[in-house]
Amino acid sequence: MPDNDANEDVVSRMRRLQSERRAGNGSIMAGVLSAYITTPRDKILEAELDGLIDSFLLAQEATDASLSRQVGRLREGRALSVTGQSGAGKTRTLERHFLKREEFTGYGDQNANCILVSVSTPSPCTLRLLGQEVLAALGYETTRKLEENVVWDMVQHQLALRQVRFLHIDELQHVLQTRNPIEIGKVQDTLKRLMQNKLWPVWLILSGLPEIGRFFADDEQVWRRSRHVVFEDLTLEKDATLIRRLITSYGQEKAKLAITDVVGDPVIARLLHAALGRFGIVIEFIQDAIREALMGGADSLQVEHFAAVYSARTGCLPEGNVFTAVGDWDLIKPREGLVRDELNNGEDCAQPSKHRGDKPGRSSHPRDRRNP
Ligand SMILES: Nc1ncnc2c1ncn2[C@@H]1O[C@H](COP(=O)(O)OP(=O)(O)OP(=O)(O)O)[C@@H](O)[C@H]1O
Ligand SMILES: [Mg+2]
């Protein structure tokens, strides 16, 4: 048999097996993965977005009434920062609110004339690359390598042309990670100029890791016009009820699994530790544990399902699994699962750790990453 045919056979067999697997659990998992859980911080964010929009409308009234002299800075844009650790849920939450709000109708559709546009900061980031990202998001693609001042002149022009008033920049920490004070200063000045532009001021929504909360801290003019929403890490003391609600909502309501064995404080404490206290990572653990349970044909969610997810995400040794370890499980460092594994194997210490940043294997399916 020619090689090609053999390959096709293998792939089609994989497809058949995949669809057989998915036929049963696929629709349940689709429901589990797509469900959005509302928490008190949605209310806080909503109120801050209300405030940002109010300040824009106030500026519009000032402009319409030609009161620019009297109102001075009222016409300048404002900034809202949304910060939290990786996996806290910033991107998903903001996207949810942008899609839901009527003011931002058409969000995400380049042809819909939405007044809000989102970009993700490139990494590594320079002022020029960030500008090109904004241009692309505005639907202006160019293959030419433009000078940074030209790029940003074009950004200003395109924002006005496309009637965009709100600019959301995600992952802004990539600017700070350049550790180049000149480049950082240039981005700060440029964003400030966007907000202060006389003809077409822009309102900014900046999201990223906690350090970007200080992005404009040294600039009093902008700092005074900024507001902040912080997505705090979860703790057992204040958030056990919320986590129980997450397990109930995903496990019991969406996946129809019994959850009695995993809603007690001892399991929730381990789940919080395994997920580094990050709201979004807790959710991903629950979703992945549900997938484990469904794949194994279980009718209840068990600690062993969470343990399997943890093992796949961290590559830990069995005795280092936060969910099953006896003794000081709270001293285990979830982010060091793979590193410890490599150290224990002796010679392999020089190999880079496979885990990304500070996310314990976020967003990859546990089965894809399981050690043999
Ligand atoms: N309210 C929510 N309901 C359901 N799932 C959520 C919710 N908030 C976050 N998630 C999920 O949690 C995970 C992490 O969220 P997200 O990617 O938004 O985090 P982040 O704070 O932007 O992280 P990073 O800084 O790494 O970009 C995602 O899988 C996301 O779908
Ligand atoms: Mg994000």
C-alpha cells in the first residue's frame, strides 16, 4: 500500500474514533466550555464601563455646545485599567461585557462601525509594532514597514475616519517587559496623546497583569483621569461559596454529574492551591475534571478527576499531586511540577521547563500533555 494511503487510513480512523468519542460527550462539554459565570466583579466592571461611557458623553456634550474653552480638560479621554494575575479572567470578562453592551454593538466585526476596538499588545512590543497592531484592528493592513511616527499619525487618522472612540489594549504588560525605559516612555506619551487629541480624543481600556495598574502612575494628568478594576486572587475564606457555585453550575447543572464528594472545604482548598487562586484557572480545572469524568464514564465528579487534570497540567510526580498528596500539600508549588520532575531525573536539568509563564498548563487539554 502506498504511504499516502496508509496515512489517510490512519487519519480517517482517528477521525472516526474522535467522532465516536465526541458523539456522547461533545455536546455536554460544549455547554460546559461555553457557559459564562457571573460574579460580583461583573457588577463592578459594569459600573466602571458605565462611568467611562458617561465621561465620553459628557465630553461630547461639551463639544456639541462649543464650550471647549470653559470646560478645558473635560473633552479629554479617560482610561480604565483592568488588572489581575494571569488566568484571573480579564480577557474573557471584558470580551463578555463588550459583546453584551448595546453601546458597543458590532464589537469584533470590522465592518460594523463599532466605536470600540480591541488589540492585543504584541510581544516583544515596540511603539511601532503596537501601532501596526492597532492599524490592523482598524482594518488598515499594510505590508510596508512604516516609521513609528507615521504609524501613529495613521492610527489617529484611522480612529477618526472609522469613528472609533474607545480603544482596548490587552496584555499591556508586554510593553513593560521590554525593560527599555525609552520605549516604555514613548508608548506612555503616545497613548496620552491619543487621549488628549483635540479633534478626536480616545478613551482607553487597558488590561493586563497587575504591574500595568501603575502604567500612568507617574503622569499626574493621566493618572487623575484613570480608574482601576482589580481582579483579586481567590481565597478559601472569602470565595469558598463562589467555588461551590462554579462546581455546581458546571458539574451538576451542565454535565449532570453528582458533585457531593468535591464541594467540601478540603477539596476546594486544594483546588484553590492547584489553580494558584486564579478564578479562570479554577474554572478550567473544573471543566477539565468534568471532561475526565465523562471520558471515564463516571456519573459523579471525584477528587481523582481533579488529580488527573493536575498531573497532566504540571507533569508532577504522583506524590507531588496537590489533590492526593498526604501531609503538607499546601507546600507543593504547582508551577514547579515539571522542574522538579526534571531535577529528579538527574541529567536533564538543562532542559527548559515546558510550562508556560505562570499558568499551570492553561488551556491545553490534559490528555494532550499527559506523561507517558
Ligand atoms: N466569568 C467566567 N465564566 C466562565 N469562564 C471564565 C470566566 N472568566 C474567565 N473564564 C475562563 O477562565 C480562563 C482564563 O480567563 P482569561 O484568559 O480571560 O484570563 P486572563 O486574566 O486574561 O489571563 P492572561 O493574563 O493569562 O491573559 C479562560 O478559559 C476563560 O474562558
Ligand atoms: Mg488575557
